[in-house]
Amino acid sequence: MSNYQDFEDRHIGPSASDESEMLGVLGYSDIKKFIADVVPENIHIEKQLKDVLDGAKSEVEVIAELREIASQNEVFTSLIGGGYYGTITPPVIKRNVLENPAWYTAYTPYQPEISQGRLEALFAFQTVICDMTALALSNASMLDEGTAAAEAMTLARRSSRASDDAVFLIEEHVHPQTKAVVATRAKPLGITVVEVDSGHVARDGYDGEFFGLLLQYPDTTGEVCDYAKVTEFAHSKGALVIAATDLLALTLLKAPGEWGADIAVGSAQRFGIPMGFGGPHAGFMAVRTGLERSLPGRLVGQSVDAHGNPAFRLALQTREQHIRRDKATSNICTAQVLLANMSAFYAMWHGPKGLQQIATRIHGFASRLQKASSSRNGIVFDTVTVDVKNADVIHAAAKAKRINFGRVSDTEVRISFDETTTEKTFADVLEILGLSDAAATPIAVSVLRSSKYLQHPVFNTYFSETSMLRYLRTLADRDLALDRTMIPLGSCTMKLNATTEMEAVTWPEFASLHPFAPVEQTRGSRLLIDQLSKWLVEITGYDAVSLQPNAGSQGEFAGLLAIRNYHDSRGDQARNICLIPSSAHGTNAASAVMAGMKVVVIECDEAGNVSVDDLKAKIAEHGSALAALMVTYPSTHGVFESAISEICGLVHDAGGQVYVDGANLNALVGTAQPGKFGADVSHLNLHKTFCIPHGGGGPGVGPVISKAHLAPFLPNHPMDALAGPATGPGPISAAPFGSASILPISWAYIRLMGGEGLTHATEVAILNANYMAHRLKDAYPILYTGNKGLVAHECILDVREITKVSGVTVDDIAKRLMDFGFHAPTMSFPVAGTLMIEPTESEDVLEMNRFIDAMIAIRGEIQEIIDGKIAVEESALRHAPHTIGAIAGTNWERSYPRERGAFPATLTGLIPGELIGAKGKYWPTTGRIDGAYGDRNLVCSCPPIEAFA
Ligand SMILES: *Cc1c(COP(=O)(O)O)cnc(C)c1O
């Protein structure tokens, strides 16, 4: 090590001598020469990052600097409401989930046998949503309430038989940020949104065709309306009714499913997730029976494993964008799994009775204020709109007591109570308003909930901290996350999420800010956002960035929208064709459709590169209709295509714009800059390249970043003038700065590494990938290589020939890796029948060798099948993974010894101790899961209590 305080050496796995050794294996003596051979010369970075970014800081220095920034935020008691509320994260959940790498470093549960813990938690989340909304089916989280409402609109559009001219109705008292997100989504799809007063519609109907109606329940002013009549009217017109709702309110109020709503959406934020200046939180969506096949996002279902035991897995449209692409129901990939899990645990921690107590207490405050202020609100839950003489005077008086009220107009303020509200706060509120206390009134019977919820034992068992602690530990133990093993998922960049980077996330100065708090209280967060934005611009060679999109998919949509609006602004409205290579990530095509574009696929040649001939042909064919080319760079095939500049030039010459999917930026930081080699706009994945942990499938941050000419078209926000250009398309996410509370992670990473360290990380990421490709290529052919036979930061192992001669599939290999305690590489993306490996710079040589040895041992087992020593159906590969139950069972009727099932390497004679011994054996908790069974017998929430009787 160069210096014991250098973070760079902690982040990068291989030591300097490991690096030389790996270079030696590849026939190089110098890493710069090696990189020069990988990255095409015509795109080499001009200005080294070490000359544009500050030098590395130590972990102690970075924490001190973050403390200083945090101190520029002022945490008031925010009674602003509007979709964001104070909540108490139970400490047992905060420390053992939010701050626990076993939970936050896991990946999306595509490999269910090693993901049963978080799948069980997500199943519980779905059950919470179904129970509270009284609807049949919920998914395992949306990105936020605004986008959930927008997705509900498109679901209603797809499901309705109304004509293309039918409009979408939105109640005027829906939260303003939700209205704005819906408007942003509706425009490129050609959907007209009409604002209505639901009371009028209930009385007088609505002249004209509409396919959906969005209501807020309780509404943004605090009013709890009885929507039964307007719902009946909407149904009589063939329209779907969407309720944007509040889980805590539903503990007391009649559920949307009970008054006829077809879809419910909302945010689970107040179930234990800090406001975090806007996010991340789990959005949700539930639908009635009949709409399940149209539900966007991920759905956890119950199935059975090879031993007939129940087991969880992702159901139906698991990787729907990958399979359905431009026919997908939405572009959501990364969702909000970590937060969804936390909200489910919050529901378990309090149980139905505890939740009802919390809600009742909140309602008590609201009801007392309503009476005391003679508010015009009829029925309230937690929020009261109060008429005042001069709102500014009231806000100033509130400020003096370090309290924020919601801003409504010059003569009204909005006050929302929450779990954290105390009698002292309530007394302050009365004093500020010059009111005296009044008695609470119970909720009117017309909207009162009488049905039960959360009756399942999982919500009625873990009330002591001991039992909750053990439950959380039990679940975590079932999962393989980065804290146990490398997760070599290509395209996912599962690198270190350093502890120092994570520290600030739970500091109250960042965690407890309301997204609509006055600017002067949020200076620290805004400074951090400005600095991070500036650094990302320097790193990528672009000019402007928005951190608002809260996943890569949302950044894609924002970027394509910028292209579309740019064309429109120049009178080029006819440009609507988006060219996308066949190898693209499925979200690309889905995002293009959302932006109102038509997808045309470009073929790849046999070397895996975009076919320049096909590109030329398609450009010629579509001519003046060409809007954009959307490519990933380096390509999803794991190679740097040297033709990229030429490709960008061809598109520009034809009047199109170039979108570079920046998910693979881990190969570019410090080596090349999309903003300089010809691209116009990209999204980045801060949850890949910039160390935000994957959280088991979210949260994420997907900034959209562009050249100056597209900057006027980047996202903005109606409630925060500083969140984007006035000329922007409106918000992409509900909160002005998206998932703001996790931005300190990426900020800290860049600060800790400095320009030189970031560049070195990229070099080692590429070196590691090439080392693995080199060591594995004799066992498994490498599908694509670039210049000089080298790959970028990931490589694809071609298993198709092996499958042909042995019958062993990529699935078999993935499941067998579990017996070794490894997570599988990315399967069958971007090419069916292949495995894509991305080690990242954080994996050291020992761990990579362990994985390589496991893969070689598996190849040995495959050879036995090829040689006719054992049939594939009889093999350990096909029976993998092996549970302890299977191995310890009385009967063993397999064609291979028990030991070999559980301890594969010991019997293949390959470095026995190293592979498993030193780390201890990981036991998958379920045998191989039957996916088809689960899709045929869809079970996506805990059965009602009667099922146990
Ligand atoms: C991960 C990824 C995306 C999508 O990002 P999300 O944050 O999951 O929405 C898009 N393109 C590529 C190439 C990716 O690897």
C-alpha cells in the first residue's frame, strides 16, 4: 500500500503486485499501455481526470467535509404534507436493514434460490399493499407516487376499450407534483389530461369520452371524500378509476377497493422511511382482479421448489422489458426494493393494532385543529387546510418556532400531522394560529373502515425487539449479497459500497428534510447536489445534468424526451424514429416508446458490433423521420467499438441525435468521455458506477446528462425553480431532486478517489475483466472481443455449444455456482445461452480465482456428461442447488455421492480448501424453483387468515 490512509487502495481489490501479475498474464508490463490497447485511440480522453477533479481525500477528511455540508441544512419540524410526512424508522430496522450490507448490497432477486430472504420481505410488502388498499394484486414497488400514478394512467389506457380520442381525467386536488409527473408522461403519448372537480362530475357527469380518472384519497387539501358516486359514474362510462392514496390513512378509512377503485397507487414513505429531501421511498401500485397481466414492474409470486416446498420467485413478467422490449408494460427495471422491505418490516413491527394507534393519534391532532380553526375541510385524516388573514405572517411565526407549514395561497396554510407530532408541537401550532384547542370528533361512518387488515401471522409475531432482530437475521442469512461473495453480474457493476460512503445517508440533516422545505433550510443538500453535478459533467465531458431521475430507466426517458423536445423546438416534429441495436438493454426500447418514438432495430455483425451497413441502410430508409440512435457504450457485448465516432457522425449528418446508454460508464471514467466522442445525451447509473448499493433491486439514481444544446430540455419541477430549466418538460420524478438522500454516497466516492483514483479504478475494472476472460477462455469460449482480442470491463462466456453437446444449460451452471457459494453472472443477456461476467475493480485476485476455479470445476463436471460418465438429468448440475435437507435426507438415490452435491470442488480435486473451506459453506435454502408452476398458479400475497384455519 502506498499510504495507510489511501481509500483508493481499500476500494480497488488487487494490490499493485497483483496488478503487475495480471498484466503479466496478459502479456503487458504497463497498465497505461494495456488500456491504450483496449480503448480505441480516436476516443481517448483529452484532459486527464486528475487535472480536472480534486485529489483524493481520506475517509476522515471526507466525513468531516460532509459534516460541514450537512450543518448547512436546517431540520425544522415539517408539517408540510403533500405526500411526504415525518415518520420514525424503528431503530431495529434502521440498523439491521438500512445500515446492514446483507440487505443493501444484494442484487435484484433474479436467482430466487439465493434470494428467499428479500423475496419473503417483498411478498410481505405486496401483502401490506393488497390488504390496505383492498385490491387483489400489488407489485413489489414503484419508483414514487408520481410515477406510479403515471404508470396507472398508461395501464388504464391499455386496458380500456375507449377510442384513441378519450382523455384522462385528473381530480383537481391531486398532489401538484403527481399532476405534473402525469402531464410529463401524457404529452409524448398524445394523451390529453383534463382537470376536473370530482364533486361536479359526481353530480353532473362528464361530457366526452375518458378512459381513466385519477383521484387523491385523502386529497391534497386534507379532505376525505366519498368517491363512491363518481366511481360509479366512471365505470358506467367504461373508464378505470385510480386512487392515489395513503397507507396510514387506510388503517382508518374505507379502502379504495371497497369503494370501487380499480387501481391504487401511492408512496409507502410514512411506513418508516425518512423523507430524505424527497427520496428514495417505495411507491406502490395495486390492481383489481383482471388487470394482473398488465401490472408494470416486478411481482413476487409463490411457487414450489424441486422438493415440493413452497418458495418465492419473481413471477410473470420477471424481465419483461428484456423479453417484450417495445411491447413492455413499462420501462421499470431498478425499483425501490430496500425501501419496500423496510416498509414491510415497519408494518410487522407495529402490526395492525399499532398502525391503527399511530393513525388514530394523528387523526386526533387533525380533528382537533379542524374544529379549533373551523376549517372548511369536511372529513379529515391527518391534514387540515386553515384559512388565515395573511399566510406570510403565519409562515414567519411558524419559522420562529422551527416549524414548516404547507404553502397553499396568500390566505391559506396546510398543516399535516404525522407519527412524530407531539402535544408540544400541536400546542405550538395552535399558538402560531392564535387558536384554542377543541375536542376531536370521530371519523364519519360513511368513510370509516370496518374491514380487517394485516391478519396474517407475519404481521402479528415480531413485536419484541429480540424476535424482530432474529427474524431480520434469518431472512438476511438466506440471501447471497456482496458482503459474502462477489456478484459478477455483467452490466450491473456490483462494486464496493464503502462504509464511509454510506455513513451520511442516515444523518438527520440529510434524512429528515421535506422535499418542499424552504430553500434556506436545504442549502447543504443543494450544495452537495451542485458539486456532484459539476463532477459528473467533468467526468463525462458533457455540459449539463439533472439528478432527478430515480433509476436508469427514468434517465433514459428523460434523455429521449430532451431529444424529442429539441427536435420539436426546431420545427422537426416528424422525427420519431429511434434506432436501437438488437443487443440493447430492454429498458431502451421501452423508454423510447414512452417518449413517443417508434423503435427500429439495428443488427449487430458477427463481431458483436453495431452493423454500420445496417445503420446506413436504416438511416437512408427513415431519413427525415430519424430522431435518435440509442446505443450502449462500451457495448452490452463488452467491447469498445472503434466505429463509435463514425456512427455518431452518420446519425448527426442525417439530423438525428445520439443517446449513449451510460450504464457501462465503469469502463469510461477517466479513459473516454461520451460528451466528447460524439454523443448528445446519456443517463448514468449512480447505483452502478458511483457506488450506490443495489439494495436488492433499488434504490437507484439515474442522472440524465447532456450537451449544451439539450440542456434547456432537461427535467424541471413545478415546485422548485432551482431544480431545472424553466424550458424543461416538467418533472420525471415526484421529488425535485429525486432520490436526494442517497446522493452523498456518490459524492463521497468521487471525493475519496479523486481524479487519479477514479481513473485507476476503471483501469483495474478492465484489467480484472480481461484477466477473468483470459483464465476462462479455454473452458468457455469468449463470445466477443475487441481490439487485440481484449474485452472492456465485462466479458461474455458462450455456453451454447456446451449446451448442444452436453444438455447443460446456463441455468444449470448458475444453480451449480450456488453450491460453491457464488452468485451467477448475468444470464442470457444480451445473447441467449451465454453468461456475462463483470468483476469490477473491487474484486481481488483471490476472489476472482475462487470464482474461476469454480467455473473450471463446473466445466469438469460438464465434461463427465459429454464423456458419457453420467447423464445430464442425473448430474449434480441438474440437481443444483443442493439444500442441506436434500444432502442429509435418509435416502440418497442420486448417481453421484452426497459430498459431491454439497462440496463440489473437494471431489474434483481442484484446490479443495480454498473454494469453500476457508469461507465456510453457504447452504441455499431451497432447491431449484419451478418457474412455470408459479406462473400458472399465481399467488402474490399472503393468503387470508381463513386459509390457515
Ligand atoms: C442497468 C441498466 C439499465 C437500466 O437501469 P435501471 O437503473 O435498472 O433502470 C439500462 N441500460 C443498461 C445497459 C443497464 O445495464
